[in-house]
Amino acid sequence: MIESFKFILQSPYLGLIAMLVLAYGVSVNFFDVIWKGQVAIAFPTEVEFNSVMGGLSTVKGGIAVVLMLVGSNLLRKFSWRTCALITPVVLITGSLIFFSVQG
């Protein structure tokens, strides 16, 4: 395992990819906990909460399929850097909208 870390640290590209994956994982987990807490407040019963989460899972699955089909075309049309910046930009924009609407 130590050799793997040394190999990643020696390659700037692998280091950046590792940082991207770690930052994505931390941010998604962080915002997911806050978001689910707010959903639980808005939909206090277990039936309501599960209904909302089930509907959102269906929508997320559909969006994931569409983005998988579109993703390869984005990489052909734009640079890798531009495509890699889509996730943080969407996350920040969504977070700003979400937290600005909170009362």
C-alpha cells in the first residue's frame, strides 16, 4: 500500500486524479448528510421520507443514464479539464441555491 502511495505521489496526473476523487467523495458525503437531514425535517413520517427518497432515486437513475450517453460526447467536444470542472461547479451552484432558500 505504501508503494502505491509513492507511485501516485510521483506522478502529477495520478496525484491530481486522486485528489479529485477524494474531494468528490468528501463533498458528496458531507452535503448528502446535511441534505437528508433537511428532507427528514420536511417529511417527518417514514412513509413520506421513503416516498421522496424513492422518487429522487428514480430521477437520479434517469439522469445518470442520460449523462453516461452524453459524457463521451462532452469529452470529444471539450477538454478534460472543462469536463472535470462540471462536477464542482454543479455542486457549488446547487449548494448555493439549496442553502439560500433555507429559512
